[in-house]
Amino acid sequence: MKLLVTGGAGYIGSHVVRAAEAAGHSCVVVDNLSTGLVARISSPIVELELASADAPELLAKLMKQHRFDSVIHLAARKQVGESVQKPEEYFLENLGGLANLLLAMREAQLMSLVFSSSAATYGMPDVDKVSEDYPGVPINPYGQTKLIGEMMVRNAAVWGLKGVNLRYFNVAGAGSADLADTAALNLIPIAINAVKSGKAPVVFGTDYPTPDGSCIRDYVHVEDLALAHLAAVDYLAEDAQEFSTFNVGTGIGASVIEVLDALKIASGIDFEVAIGERRPGDPPRLVADVSRIEKTLGFRTKHDLAAIVQSAWDAS
Ligand SMILES: NC(=O)c1ccc[n+]([C@@H]2O[C@H](COP(=O)([O-])OP(=O)(O)OC[C@H]3O[C@@H](n4cnc5c(N)ncnc54)[C@H](O)[C@@H]3O)[C@@H](O)[C@H]2O)c1
């Protein structure tokens, strides 16, 4: 298939492009290179700001020229804290960019879209495993842009779009050093940076109602996540309903302390750990119910926590 990948020069997007090419698809990337790196990909890249006024026309032209089978839309800003400080920028870029993309797809009659959504759409769920039907309420502008983005994809069914929203849980690891996550925004890269600079990684809160008191998350290897996109594209090409939403995780929770223990093994360094205060807005537990994606797409992750942490350490 021929795929248009927005944000394909980013951390996750470059893994998607690499997996797609390995599976025999060809990709064209659209990216504004705000956080993306050209060196991560060898596919043709069109440098474009998706939220710009001329984006719909330029994108429609590109779509008509290449006759893509599907679009994988990853381009977005993703820093939760920044989204709280600059909500308008997140709405303008994440949702303006998506609106422009949908306008272009409608114009070019390109009817298949995979959208990067997030477990941030769930807010603070108080369940063991969160299913796609959980009535979550996002607690920050970043999560709000993802939930509204999903609604925009659903609304486009009116002109025939088939869409899949993939709600990623905690993405980590790397397929190779050149594709590594260079923005240390999440636990694993932050902890790796701390260890490499001789500092103690911080556990924010050890008094949560979890077995060891630290927060539990569902870590998914970025290479597994990349393959979920290809499963979604295949599904859209075959028997998809108009609109579907799938969690992408392992269904297995790991606590912050367990992640740091895995990092001690991966790095071979018995580093100190610092204990800090809870951070506002951290749910104690956020683990995916993955039964829908397993049943509908036949998709299952292959990497466990040890493999995720080892690949992140090796790529750092
Ligand atoms: N990393 C995670 O843990 C995580 C979790 C859930 C969802 N997501 C979503 O996955 C997607 C990719 O995330 P990532 O971790 O690879 O981030 P990233 O910052 O590495 O990649 C984003 C890419 O999109 C490009 N981009 C951003 N805004 C753009 C715009 N307006 N126009 C054109 N290009 C633009 C950037 O240059 C970059 O190449 C995002 O939509 C993010 O919200 C990420």
C-alpha cells in the first residue's frame, strides 16, 4: 500500500515508517520538523505545517498526485505540562492540523485514516483495566485535543471516511539508536538521563494504593505500537466499520519502582532512587484492556518490560 504518514520524522512516526517499509508498503512523510529529525527516515519528506492556512490545498494536491491508500496521522504536540500552559497552541495545532488534514482527504476522496490518540483521553480512571468504552474525561488540554480529535474522525463518516483511533498507553523503547526518543518527557528516558549523569531518578509518590505505593502504567514497546498501525491500515482496507477505537498496550501494569528495577538490570548499574512528592493529575493505575484490539485486529504485543527498558538503554 501507499501511505501518507504525518509526523513520520518523529519518535513513533519513524518506527511506523520503518515497519511499513519492512512490510512492503511505501511511505511519504509530511512533517514540520518541529521535533522530527530528517535523519530518522529515508522516505520522501514534505516539510509542511499542518495547521497553516494553505495546508488543505497543498495536502489535497499531494494526495491526488500520489493516490495514497491510507493516512496515518501522528503529527501533534504532546507535552502535557506545556499544554496546560499554552492550551490555545495545542488546540490550534493539534486540532487545526487534523481539521486541515480531513478537509484535504475529503477533497481528494481519500477515505482511510489511522489517528494517534492517547490514554490521556481517559483522565483519572479508577478501574483495574480501562476499556475503550470507559467514559473518561481528559484532565488536561493535551488529552482534550486527543478526545476531540477522535470525535472529528468519527464525524467524517458523514462523507465516507473510515477511521481508526489508536489510544496509545506509555510508549517506550527503541528499534535502533537512530530512532530513539530524544525528548526526555516520560519515565524511562528521564530515568536513563538521570542515571547517565550520575543522579538518582525520582519516584513521584510512594503512597498510592498500589502494591509498592508507586504509580502503575502500561508500557508498550514502540516497535509493537508501530505494528498496530499496520494492523489498523489492513483492517481499514478490508472489513472495517466506519469508526473504531482501540487501546494499544500490553494489558500488564508495571510500577515506577519495577521500571527502575528493570533499568538497574538493563544498565548494570545499582543506582540510588530518590523519593519525591506525588504530582497532581497522576492516576494511581492506568492499564489497558487490550481484548478489543486482540479480538478485532488479531494484534498482540511481543515485548515485555525488560525488553522495552533494555532497548531504551541500548539506544541511549
Ligand atoms: N510518545 C508517547 O508516549 C505518546 C503517547 C500517546 C500518544 N502519542 C501521540 O503520538 C504521536 C507521535 O508522538 P511522538 O512521541 O512520536 O512525538 P514526536 O514529537 O517525536 O513526533 C511528532 C512529529 O510530528 C511533527 N509535528 C508536530 N506538529 C506538527 C504540525 N503541526 N505539522 C506538521 N508536523 C508536526 C513533529 O515534527 C514530529 O516529527 C503524537 O500525536 C502524540 O500525541 C504519543
